[in-house]
Amino acid sequence: MTAIAFKIRQATLSDCQPIADLMDLAHQAASGRKRWARQLDLERIEATVRSAFIPNADACMFVVDRDDGLQGLAGSIDCSPSEKVPPWHEVAVWVHPEFWRMRIGGSLLDRVIRWASENEGVYMGLVARIDSGNAASIALVKSRGFWEPAPTQSEGIVRPLPTEGLLPFHLETRAPAVD
């Protein structure tokens, strides 16, 4: 495994199209499918980037620039409130295939875990939904303490469950509220 020097920075509005391009490319490379199953939503990416600049933001997006003189991004990560299972925040890591296995994904994930644990807007924790066949991503989140929940709801806490071939992995950054 080759480690490279890189710098993680907060995404800006000028990063929105490169982030969308990176997401499409990384998904195609990981899944083997020629086209992503759903349209990339530039408005959603832009909204996440904009909201990250608000004090006590409940979303963040970080990027890593390519260091090889070419245009584009080596990686990106976003974290925003889950529409499917509040109060969880969904996290998605995207790394350009040319930069796989260079520790960019892990560094991005570490940065978001730190952001989530320091941010009062993240109420419960993080969830990463991963294609069941993506062994590298599953190993990455497990190495950072994410766990795959049993398909039950316990203690009145709703946790994301497997759907559409995606496995949820959780990392609680706050203890559940006790009544």
C-alpha cells in the first residue's frame, strides 16, 4: 500500500461538479456498472456544501485534491442528516480509483468522525450504507468502529436496517437519550 501526502479541506461551491464527477466515476469502478443507477443531484451536493458553512451545521463535506498535476479530486466525503432514519447522519466516502488503497478514504472517514463527535448537530451517530459486495468499504468502516446491527429495534431506538442490497453500518457518537 502506497501512502501519499495529501490535505483534507472543506468543500466549496466550485467543488460541486468535480464531486459529482468523482461520485459517478468511483461508483462505476466499484460496482462494475457502466452507469450509476440514479441521477447525481448537484442541487443536493450544493445544499450540503452551503449548509456546512453555517455555524453548528448539521452537515459537512470535505475533499482531497489530486496531487498529480491533473484537474479534479482524489476523494470526497459528505455527511448529512438521514432522510430515512433520523436522527442518524449518513456518511458517504468517494475515492478516485487511481487513489484507492492510499489511505485517503480512511483519513476522510476519520475527519468526519471527529467532526460528528464534536458537533452538537449530530444527535445520534453515523450510518454508512454500503453495497453488500464492496468488501474494501465494509472493512474500512469496521476498522473505524462501525458495526452492523442486528435486524431489530431495541430500547426504542430506531436504527437503519438493510435495504436495496445495501448494508448499514453504525457508529454512535452520542449515547441515546434516556427518558
